[in-house]
Amino acid sequence: MLKTLAACLLSILSLSAACSAQENQVRFGTDVPRDVEQIYERGLEWLATNQTPEGIWQGGDSGPGITGMCIMAFLASGEDPNFGRYSENIRRAVRSMIKGQTEATGFFGGNMGHSSMYHHGFAMLGISEVYGVLDEDTLWDAETKADERRSIGESLELAVRAAVTSQKNNPFHAWRYGPEATDADTSVSGAVLMGLLAARNAGVKVPDEAIDQALDYFKTMTTNRGEVGYSGIGGGGSANLKAIAALVYSIGKRKDWKEYKGVLGAITVNLEHEEYSYPEYFRYYTAQALFQGDFEAWNKWNLKTAKQLKDLQSDDGSFQSQHGPAYGTGMSLLAMALNYRFLPIYER
């Protein structure tokens, strides 16, 4: 009898240890594949080498959104923004974003025109992730004008206010290309909503109403079969939109919604799917959606995608894309970033 009880106890303890080890793997990324490490190292080296003295990246599309993605790429693998080898690259990028933010409105999009809200959303996300980890005593130099020395917290609060104001003026309670738009789409709205969720996660006050209304907008755009519309009414959208919707439902704590279960099922049923329209965008969102929703499915997809990205990476470490190498490199690295899981927004 005692032997049986001891065996049962040992079995329970072994199972508990295994579960704990698996949970640590999910949370901290203890086993990063060698291919991923090589892809990431070469990509970061390219970003560092090709950043301008002003802190941006050129040779294609540029702007605060792409700069924000590149900041996240550095932070995502655990690079120290204060003393690490890429700390000056990170500080330089943060300075450029804050200097470019419109003080009167808080918009990061500034004069970006057609894509200003995309830039605002991704910039807000990047600033949220660097907030609290960068020592701001080292951020500004003596040559920077006093009125340009906005703190990261002040910049983030302004950005949140700008996003919420834009949403309040939108009949759909969502976002489109410009801050004063009166229509909406799920792609832009996903970018801005993730920025707001990251800001809230960082401790900045974001009205619950803003999050709830944005998630309700996604709900109206999602069918029971897991299709997500781009604009207008729900349904008929690309795989990109399914991944975006699954991610915002997850981070927005709506996993109990049937719409979430529908979109997650639509993604996991075909892990071999390739999206030829904006493939970097697809990989970026799919990585996060799968990681949040189905860890085993993410594992399978991650191994496949790592091999794919290894073949796509240029000899100089960059990834080419229709939006230029900075966008392609930043987004491709972030598609692999969940192997490391250092960013707060990546926590399950």
C-alpha cells in the first residue's frame, strides 16, 4: 500500500515538473532553434549598420511605424536598451520617434498621409514596449532643445489620447488610414488596437470603452465560420485579417467569444497556408495569433517558417519586401521573436 502511494506521489510530482518545464518554455523560450538565432543575429546586425545618424531607416518606406517595429526587433531577443551592444541604436530610434511626434495632436503619423494611422499604431506599440526599460537619463543629449525632450511616458500618453480621440470621432468606433477618417477597416484597426493594448499593459491609462468598442467592431466584422472582412460588413477577407482578429481577441481577453474560436480554427486548420499579398505582415500576425491560441500549432508553424526565412534572408542579413528592407527585416525578425518571448506584449 505504501509503495503504491509513493509511486502515485512520484508520478504526480514528475507530471507537475514536466508541466512546469513546459510552462517555462512557453513563457521564456528556453530552446531557441539555431536557425532562428542565426537569422536574428544577422538581421539585427543589418538594422544596426543601416540606421541613419538621425535614427531612422531608408531605402524604402520609412516613418515612425517602421522605426517602432525595428525597436521591437532589437528588444524582442533580449537586447539591453541601456548597456547592450545595440543600446545606442535603440536610443537613437526612440529619439527620432519622439521628435517626430506632433505635439499638438500626439500623432506619430504626422505627415505620413495615406498610411498615418498604420504608423501611429505600430509606433505606439514600439514605444509601449520600450517604456519602463530604457533609462531616460541617457536618452537626450545636451544639444537637444528642451521642448523636444518629451519623456517616453509623456509621448505614450499623448499617442493614446490621439488614438482615442480619432476613435471617438469615427462612426464605427475604429480606425482607417487618417486620424479624421469616417470609415474603418480591420487592418488599420488591428494596428492601432494592439498599440492601445500594449500601452495599457505598460501601465498607461486607456479607457475601457475604447478597447471594448474596438473589439466589438471586430466582432461585427467576423462570421461564425471565422471569416473576417476588411471593411464594410464581415466575411471574405484574407488570412492576414483572420490572424489580426485572433490576436486582438486574445490580447483583449475575448477568448470565450465564438468569433475568436472561429478565427483560430480557420488559422490552425491550414498551417501550410502561404499569403502572397503582404507575406511579412502575414507571418508577423500569424506567429502571435498561433502562439496565443495554440502553442503546439505555433511550434509546427514556427519550424516551417524559420526554414523559409532562412532561405529568404539576403547575404547581408536583410529581408527584401515591397515596402523596403527595413520593413521586411523588422517584420521578419518579429515573426521569429516569440522564440525568445522577452517583450511584455508576447506573454501568454
